[in-house]
Amino acid sequence: MLLLRAVVERDTPELADLTIVRGARVAAFASPVTREPEKAEDALRAHDATVRRIHERGACLPARFGRTFADTAAVAAALDERGDELEARLREVRGRVELGVDLVRTATPGEVVRSSGRGYMESLLAQETGRRDAAALVARLVDELDLDRPYVRHGTCHTPAVAASLAILVERDEVTETAMRIKAFAKRALLVAEVYGPMPPYSFVS
């Protein structure tokens, strides 16, 4: 049994302790396992460390942890089934890394009480307004920093303190400059930017 780690370009060199399977258009790294892996914290951390090691070698599309195949033939068949799509996605991420960004409010908005029908409706309205405001904020960031829109993913804000959450694909040598520009944008918008990464393009895999 093989635990899939990441899809890579077909000519990617081998890596010690990993099995590489080459399809017609792309390849993949996998680890031999004897049973289905459990989603324990140490296993997830090990998976992330493996994906980062692969990413240091070149373009990669990280696999969702826990995806297994019976053997190399099954992996190759899966790669060939989506070969054109995966090859195109690898071209998009080649030479790039992901930055995660949270734009954090300096003052958290008051919480809406939901104990009544009116409170519930106000809560829904506040959520919808928050989504629209976040989308507009991300659009401003993309325009002001002249980011490539296909390289931006706008996520859902899970806390009132976060005005917007997004992931950006940037060239490896532009990480420091991009992070500084994001923080400057946030300051102008009376927000604080928390920037995470660089990391493999987890948010750009489907």
C-alpha cells in the first residue's frame, strides 16, 4: 500500500525513502505503508515535513493526508486520469510558494445576541456584511499590490477579529518584499497583517 505525498513534474529526481511513480504526464511521491494511516498530530506533522522536503526540490501539488493506493499501478492510473489538469496546475505553482495572510482588526466588533428572532436575523445580516466586506478588502489588496488574481485564494473568516483571510502564491524570491507590502497595506487600512509561510501550495490544490 502507498500513502500519497505529492504530485510533481515527471522529470523530478528521486528522493531517499520515498517511492516515485511516473505517469505519462506527471509523477508522484508516496510512502510505503502497511495500513491506513490515522490522522494523529504526529502523522500530520510528518506528512507536512515530507511535503516541504518535496517542495524544496521543485513544483509540487501536496496530497490530502490519508489518501492511499493499492500499488504503483493504481497511482499511475490516477495520475494519467488527470494528467493534463495536473500538468497545468504544476506549471501554475512552479517556482512559487504560498503565503497565508490574516488581516486582523485592531478592535473586535461587538457580538450580536441571538436569543431572539431579531437577534438571529441581525446575526445573519452581520455575517453576510462581514463576507462582503472581506471580499472587498481582498479586492483592494489585490489591486493595490498588483497581485495576479489566479494566485489569490480568499478563505472564510472564522473569528470576528479577522477581517479577511487569504492565501497568495508568490515567487520564491519575492516572499520578503510581498510580506512587507501586505503589512503596509494592512496598516493603511487600520488593520494588522499576520503573514504565515512560506509553505507548499496547500490552498491551491483541488
